[in-house]
Amino acid sequence: MTSPPVRPPRRRNVIPGFGLTFGISALWLSIIVLIPLATIFLRSAHMGLEQFIAVGLSPRALEAYRLSFGTAAAAGVVNAIFGVVVAWVLVRYDFIGKRLVGAIVDLPFALPTAVAGIALTAIYAPNGWIGQLFDPLGIRIAFTPIGITIALIFIGLPFVVRSVEPVLADLGRDVEEAAATLGASRWQTFSRVILPAIGPALLTGFALTFARGVGEYGSVIFIAGNIQGSTEIAPLLIVTQLEQYNYDGATAIAVVMLLVSFGVLLGINLSQVASRRRMGA
Amino acid sequence: MISVENIRKQFGGFAALGGVDLQIAKGEFVALLGPSGSGKTTLLRVIAGLEFQDSGVVRFDGEDVSDRPVAERGVGFVFQHYALFRHMKVADNVSFGLSVRKRGERPSARERRERADELLRLVHLEGLGDRYPAQLSGGQRQRVALARALAIQPQLLLLDEPFGALDAKVRKDLRRWLRELHSQMGLTSIFVTHDQEEALELADRVVVLNKGAIEQIGTPEQVYTQPATPFVASFVGENTVLPGGVHVRPHDLEITTDGGHAVVVDNVFRKGGVWRIEGMLQGTDTLVELDLDAAQAAPETGSTIHVRPIRASNFTG
């Protein structure tokens, strides 16, 4: 007597194809992102630490990082605030021209960044439409970090709006009404009920705006003025190095930017994992 | 006492409420019953202050509260889909109403937690205060929503289809339990439902609405046995309309051997303790429903029986 052959239990999953899709994802990410980035590291690796520090952390480079990361963060914060307002209006209210407003939100993505840069410079220059209003007050916008921030706000606008919008829509009016019936003021409803719910999406929007802002070149170079040590952004510094055939210098700066950006994005992602776990989703 | 006087409300060109008057006494448990689009939910939301009437007055204890915002009306409101705060623990959900009070009137964090635990005990969810809403079942979530509404010690509890999203068994349990809670806490409660069985089972008084107007206000007994209009007769309880505008319940028809209406039987099935007989009034396409004691033999499908109403409402006027 032989017992029937026992088949090893096969793991079955109702959503098949993990192996295949994961393989494709890994390959794709490698080709598109990891391999190009790895070459940057390789290129800088042969420099030696001292030379790397001398270029990558030179006073001029440090100024540029400070400017780039600072203005990108400022643009992220401003967009986070006004992006929520815009998303709110688009989700909660019906009005004539709503679709049009929705399309306008995406325009900064469609426009060549150089066009945006030239337009913004024309408006915010001391003799431009808006610039001339501020010039008598002694406030210069174009060719200062303020101008850079405005350019970054412009190109990053859609990120927060588009990441917060679906979450707001999903949140439902009844949750806000519930808060109101319990005696919460408008502000309490916003800060205690709405903000925590949209928080992760808002952070995503901020991170995207920030990341885009750090790397932005086209729209910024026109309005920045590019004065060394005060309005010279890091991407411009890289281009300057390249123009002088200083490839090592360019990659050293790129590596520093990459590491900082990656650190910030990873931090934001990790904090979201924690908050998602709490919501039990 | 809640008093609603000549409330009108339009949405676009649609009249959701066309001049509604209603008085509700302290301690009453009232059902607003009607089909969708009847204005029942709009009326509840107007009373809560979540919607504002175009004209008419809402009074709490004689005082006009029409312009008082929802946050200051102090009513407990339970939503059909719970509307819990997903990012807050159950206990924080329950004590939310206490934590948004002005600084001087706000209980300490410890008092709030004690109060939340007390309310969770009341709704039989002891020990679940540290969970998140996503970790609870539908019935449990609705009880959290109720505890949250009760935390502000409302005089008036308003419930918008509170059991609508729950399955039949849970719904039945919750109904009985809500009824107990209502009497135990001395609340005045108004709930909206489209389920006539729910309204008849729970309420002291039933308000039947249709197309933005009240058709009848009465005890469940009155609404069922003495429907004021053909709409009430057909909406509340099962109903057959015999020739001449005679509305009759399935259990108010008897089989006769002499005279009566001839009915061709096309379906017989057991419904609890009775046979439910469905047939067509001979020569018409009027559906007749009739209950027959299950101790008797059921008529055969296809046979013709004669029926006569024992009790009926006549609306030919």
C-alpha cells in the first residue's frame, strides 16, 4: 500500500503576479533611477575625500545649498498652506468655472519652466507689474531669494493640491458636521479633525514640492539673478562647474544634494508609515 | 419641548419641506418615517442646525433657535455612516465634545478619559477606548458615534437612519438597546428612517412624511390601524387596495365560502406562523396579499378563493 503522493501545499494568492510585477518594478527603477544615480557616485568616488570636501563643501557650495534647500522648503510651506485652501475649494464647493480652475492648477506642470521664469521675472522685476508696487517700499523681489521662492511656489503648486484633493473628498462632509454638532468651532474642526486626516497627503505634497524645488533650474535662473554667494542656486552651480569642464566638482555637489534630498524624503516617508499604521488602514 | 413651525426649505427648484409643523414633548421618542425624497432627513437637519430653513421657526423650550449655529444648539447627532474621526482613538472620539470646550469649562484630560470610559461602558464597549475606529465592526462604530453624541449631555438626540448601514441582526439588537438607553437617560429623541417596521417598533409617535409634507402624526397603533391617507395606508405596513379605494392589511382578510372577492392564487409560502397567500383579483392585475393561520390547510396554487375584509380603511370619501 502506498499512500497517495502528498503535494507540498502551494501558497496561493488571490492577487497573483507579485513576483513578476516586483521584478519589473526593480528592473525599471534600476534602469531609470538607480543606474544613472550610481554613476554619479562612481564618478565622485575616485576623487578622494579631501578633494571631495574641498569642492562639495566649499563655502560657495554651502551658500548654494542653503539657498536651494531654504527656498525649496519655504516654497513647500507656502504651497502646503495655499494648496490646502485651493483643494478645499475644489472639493467642497460647486461654482461656475470649477473645471477651469482645476485645469489652471495643472498649468505649471505643462509650461516649459523657462517660459515661467521669464514671465515671473517680467512681472516681479523692479519695473514689472507687481515689482513696481514693492520697489518703493524697498522690497526687491526679482533677483533675490524671495523671487526664487516665488518661482518655486509657481512650479510646485499642483503637488499639494493634487495630493490633498482626493483625501479631502474621501473625508466626507459628515465628519465636519459631526465636529460642529459636538460644539467645535470652525478652527477646531480644521485643526483637530481635517488637518490630521489630510496630514499624510499634505506631507507628500510638501515633499514633492520640496524635491522639485531643490532640483529646479529652468524657471529659477531668470528670476534669481545668479549672484555668487547670494542668489546662486545649487543646480546653477553644477551647470557652472560643467561649463568649466570641472566634472568632478559638478558630481561632488550633485552627490551632496542627492544625499540631503534622499534623507529628507526618506524621513517624510517613514513618518507616514507610522501615521498610516495608527489609522489602522 | 421642540417646536417646529411652518418650516419651508427649497433645494434649487425642489421643495424639500413645504410648511411643516411639529411639536415634540420632553422625553418622547419620535420617528420621522417616509420614502427617500420625503424631506425627513432635511427636517432632522433643520432641527439640528445643519441646514437652515428658508422660512419658519424652530423653538427649543419656546426659544427661537433658528439663527443659532449648530455648535451652540447642544444637540446630539448620530450620522448614518457614523462619521467617526478615523485618526483618533475611540476614547478621544467619545470625549471630543468635551475637549473642544472653552478653556474654563473644559474638563482635564483625566476627567475626559474617565467620562469616555463611563460612556463606553454605557454603550457596552468597555475596554475598547484605545482602539481606532477602523478596528471595530459597524455596530460597534455606531455605538461609539452614539457615545460621542451623548458626551455633550444633549437634551435632544437626533439620529439620521442610525441603523441603515448595519445588517439585520445587529440592527435588531441595537434598536432594542437604543430604546432602553432613551428611557434610561431621559432623552428626547428623534430618528429618521425609511423602515416602517423600525418606526413602529421603536417610536412613541410616528410622523409620516411624503413629498415635503406631513401625512399623519400618531402612535404606531394609530398610524397602522387608522391610516389618515392612502399614502400612509400603503407606506406603513402591507396593504392591498380592493375596488372602491378599500385598503386592507393581509391579516384583515378572511376566506369566505359565500360571496366576497374572487382571487386566483399564484403563490403560497410560509411566513412565520401564517401562510402568506399571493394572488390576483380575478379579471384584474391587482395583487392581493392575505395571511391564513398556518394550522389550516393552504389553498393550492392556481385555485380560486373568495376573500372578504374583516377591517379596512376606505379612502373614497
